[in-house]
Amino acid sequence: MSIAPPPFPNARARALAAVTGLAQRVSERSGRRRSPAPPVDRSLAVEVRAVHRPCPDVAEVVLVPAGAEPLPRWRPGAHVDVRLPSGLWRQYSLCGDPADRSCYRIAVRAVPGGTGSAQVHAVTPGTRLILRGPRNAFPLAAAPEYLFLAGGIGITPIAPMVRAVHAAGRPWRLVHTGHDLASMPLSGELAALAPDRVRRRPDDRDGPPDAAELLAGTSSSAAVYCCGPPPMIDAVRRALPAGQRLHSERFSPPPIRDGRPFTVRIDGGPEVAVPADRTALDAVRAVRPDVPYSCRQGFCGTCHVRLLSGTTVADTAGPGRTALCVGRSAGADLVVDLGG
Ligand code: FES
């Protein structure tokens, strides 16, 4: 859905327009913007400058360019693909200041059993990493006012949005949920901007949040931005009045709705049955565990392969290709080339 840019009648509003890039942007009702993977030659070499621990299980990593060039520009909501020391690619939201091109900041919670987060927590100053991007799948659009909802580490893309909207003088509120205050990074410093606009809501004190409570007092003209676990986003979406805008970003793949089984034939290899409730990526990796993936949401490009025959739906990979993590057959079976 295209959104016509509203007028920007004053300097602060023009500042917000510059941050959001609304004039060039097409925003989706879901807030999820699918963008193609950047070409490999846009890879950036960076070095870890510092690692902070804003919470016991969160590593906030400061990345600086390995060369003399400043880092590419970005806007609130953007993420980078990070190649970790093992070669794994993972996506992390940028949570620092977009105006500071001398460094990027990411904040990563340690996930029990998580290989990616464990590697981020193991980096030390001087560790070299490769980045791709930044890209923005969660753009900040101009709106008369904002409600920001963050669940746990979902605060990372929200933090630069809050700072931008605050600097532009627009009305905003933030509700940050989490298990306990000690596990909720970044919102303490955001509260210093405007204490009466930030509610830090730990479950151990206030009980599990419900969507009606999170949305209480929100005007119908507010843009609602939500980043957190899928149940939180789904509950907020269900509780919003019809017509109210929701922009969201998930931690994990969206559920498969109304999926139908199909078959993927790997060129020169076996046929793989894809059940109605699984992705082609899951099914293919059961026989070819070396097939790479990262975001599992269609936008990073890691699992995109050449589509030799068949037609897909829900795909994000562009003509002649398919994203194994989200693309499904539109009817006939698919034939893919895993080498391309
Ligand atoms: S596009 Fe990222 S894993 Fe499929």
C-alpha cells in the first residue's frame, strides 16, 4: 500500500521527513519491507571497538570500519547482516545513532543454545567481522504521533526511532516489556529523554502484558510500531481497531498459513516432499543440511536459489529465483538449482 507523504510544515517536521525518507518510501501495512539481498561486493569489513553489557545476558557491540571510509548511512529500523567468526550470517538491528558514521551498534541477547548469539557474545575488541547492508525492513514512516511497543531485545530497532521522533518534536510513547528490569536494555536511557513518555513494564512486577493494556490511551491517528516475540505482535494486531496502522518486526519466521504440500526437485538430486506446515528450506535441509540460511523470513537472500521450473507464491527472491524459506509452489512441483 502506498502512502502519500503528508505536508511537512515546519523545520522539525522536515527533519522527521529526512529521517524517515518518506518521500521515497513505500510502506506496507505490515511494516515488513522486503528488499533484495545486497550484492556481495557491498560487504564491509569492520572491527569490534568495544563490547558493553547493559544487561547480564545482552552484549552491546560497537563496530568501527576496518578501513578509512565512514560506514554507510542508515535510517531507524535498519539492520545489518553480520558474518560471524564461524561463517554463519545473522541479522541484527542497528541501535545507535544514524548520524554517527564512525560506528554501528548492535545489541544481542544470549539465547540458550543459540549458536549465533553465543558467537556475538564471544567477540572481543579487535575481532574482525564482515557486514552486508544496512537494509531497512522496518522503516519509520511520518505520522502525527507514535506508540512504540518493544518486547525484550525488540527494543533495538525501536530505540533509534524513538530518538528520531523525539528530536523531530512529534508526540510519542514507548512501552517496553520484559521479564524484569535488569533484562531490559536501552529503555532506561530513552526514559532520560522524556520520563513521562516511557513505561518500562517488567512481568515480574506487573504480570504478563495484555494487548489492550499496551494499547490503552492510543489515539486512532497514532502509528503503532511493535517489535518483539510473535505472540506479542499477533496480540497487538488483533487488538488494534480496524484501519489503525501497525508496523511490526518479528524475532522469528512468520507462521505458515493455509500451506499446501508440494515437491521440490533438486536439480541433479532427489525429490523432496514439503509438508503443508513446513518450509521448503526445512524440507531441503533435511536431505542437504549444508544449504545455508539466516533470516528465515525471506529478506536476507542467503537461501535464494535458481528456480529452474515451476511458479511460486509468497516469494521474495525475484524473477527466476526462489527464497526456500518462504516461497511455496503455486501448483506444479518446483525444480531448483542449489548451486545458483
Ligand atoms: S531469505 Fe533469509 S533465510 Fe531465506
